[in-house]
Amino acid sequence: MAEVKAYLEREGGKRIPCRFNPSELQVTLSNNWSADSVPGGEAPELVFAGGGSGSMSLSLVLDTTDEGRTVTKYTDQLIDLMKLDPKLPGYDKKKKLGRPPWVRFHWGDIHSFTAVVESLDLTFTYFAANGTPLRARANLSLKQYEPDENWGRQNPTSGTPEPERLHQVQRGETLDRIAAAHYGKSSYWRDIATANGILDPLAISPGDILAIPELESS
């Protein structure tokens, strides 16, 4: 089976090929939660405040020893990803408006969210006798630029769904008491059990975190 090479897709369609595929790829996703302190309480209730931007970290090896040409032909393309591009929409020199391009990482079935290069760490590791750099290691940190349905992460201010409440079980609490506290009716304990995949209503313990779903009738 032929090896599939990874590449970076730059805004506008240009590809930056990876001479060597990364040995590992780290993706970080986050959610934002807020909480109000409760005097005398053991733990506050958390409220979902929206999804956070995803991030991706990868290390690429760039090598031109087989060509005998400087590896900067590739490293310069990575550096350009952090430079303001006057060809992009919204650029206005007089108003000092502009931004670097976004990128997407592709490797086989892996397709990243649309992202910008947050940081780039270049290390030149091999040189020709005349000092020409022939090999470099590039550590890239990508930050999600816009919402992506495939990853399910979006800016909290753009189309965030209704927040879902969380409840931390306290000593002596039962599902019917928790339902009464949140809905005013203990009979809604089944909704909480269903939302949390609880088969045995007695199988909850102090410290457990339960999602409190919004009721259609509420």
C-alpha cells in the first residue's frame, strides 16, 4: 500500500507538502463552564457557557538532503503562514486591517478544523559543508479559527445552544429530591436518569456530576 503524505492546505487552495509524516498528532478540545460560589455550599452548580476553540499540535521534519537545496524553500512557506496577507478578504492598508491566512491539516482520513498558526518553533538540525541548512524540525501549534460542525466546537457568542445545567450530588440527596429542587416536581427524576444513562435510581453517590436537562414543558 502506497504511503499517504500529509499536507497543509493554505487559504486560497495552495498546498504545503510534508516531506515526512508526523510521528504524532495532538488535538485538544475544550468547553467553557461558569459557576457561582454558594456560601456554605460544598460545591457550586456549573453552567455550560459555550464551546472553546480547539487546538492542534504537530511536529514536522523538513528535509532536502536528496535535492542538495536549502530547506528554507519549505520553512519559509511555514513562516509565511504567520504573516499578514494583503490578498485576503478584508485587507485595508489605510485602516490597518489584515490577518494571516488560515490553514487546514490533511493526512489520509484526518482533516483538521480551519485554524491559524498560533506559534511556530523552527530548529535547523543538519547543514551542508558550506552552511546551507538541509534539514529542519518544525513544531506547529494551530488554533481553531471558526466553527466546524465536524468537530462540534464553536465560539460561545455564535449560535451557542441553550446551556445545560450540571448538579453535583450532595450527601443524602436522591434523584427525586434533585428533580424537586430543579423542576419543582420530584416526578421528573426519570428525565434526569435518562439524560445521564442511569438505570438504577439508587446508584448515585456524593460527588457525582449529573446533567440537568431542559424540559420541553419548562
